[in-house]
Amino acid sequence: SSDLIKSDPEILERIVQNMLSNVLKHGKETAQLSLIRKDAAILLSVKNIVSQPIQHLEKLTNRFYSENLSNMEESSGLGLYITQQLVDI
């Protein structure tokens, strides 16, 4: 199911930028971010298939929470938190 979002264009742009940045930084070879226009709406879809399941999906938008899937990744744990804060505006 989809929800209709009415937003300030600048906030919406920042949300999309943050999601894209997150996919590019943490996404694996199969990561995909799609924007689909459907009638008067735009659907944002993020798919990131990882070999190691995310342990605490419900915590991904918590401040400073990071679930690094490898020792090579660095994360402040703020990206999805900030994105969630923008969505809540």
C-alpha cells in the first residue's frame, strides 16, 4: 500500500538525496533505488539485497544506530535518522 505525501519540494529533495546516498554508500551490487511516476504521484522504492540479514531493522532510523555489515564500512548512524526526521515534518 502507498501513502500520499504532501511535502515542501526542498524537504522532499533532501529525503531522496539521503536515500540515494545511503544506497550508494551501503548498498551492495544488487542495491536499487527507483522513482516511479504513477498518475500524479511518485513512488520511491529502495531494494538492497544483502547476504547477511539486518539484525534490528526497527532500529535503523534511531540516532547513531549503525548495523555495519562489514568491517570495511564506516557509518555515523545519522543518515536514516535524519531522513526519518525529514519525513516526520
